Amino acid sequence: MFLEGARWDHKKHYINNPYPKELFSDLPLVHLQPIEDRKAPTEGVYNCPLYKVESRRGTLSTTGHSTNFVMFMELTSKDQEDTWIRAGVAAFLSLRY
């Protein structure tokens, strides 16, 4: 997976500002484990949209989401969620090259 508009800090384990002139950075391998009746955290997390391809567009499905949209990923962050929303941070499963 790849992250646009931010980078994953491998030492501190949260998203951070990207390096200069870096368009995309790698995200670590993710293991998804369902937990019944889990309480979602309200602070210290950015709900990052995950898309199949970097165009971020697709046809609108009956769920109201784009067919390119996969899910929201909770990425830990030291900054407020608004910071990453204004920066347009998103994750992608594949890039064009």
C-alpha cells in the first residue's frame, strides 16, 4: 500500500509530514483482525480513505461510495485529523508505474 500527502514514520509508528519532493511513501504491512463490539478511538487517529487506484474516482455504487473506494483505515497520528484531511492524505493499493 502507498500513502499520498504524508508518510508513515517507521520509528515512531504514526503518520507524519512527507519528505520534500516525495509524492508517495510505503505503508507497512497491515493485518486486519475483526473485533466484535469494538469502540472506535476518537483521538490520535486519522481515518484514512483507502482506494484501489490513485485516480480516486469511480462510479457511484448503491452504498453511496465510489467503486474505487475500499475502506477507511485508522492510522495513528500525533496531529489532529483535520490536518490530514486538508492535506488530502489517502492510501492506495496500486500506483500507475
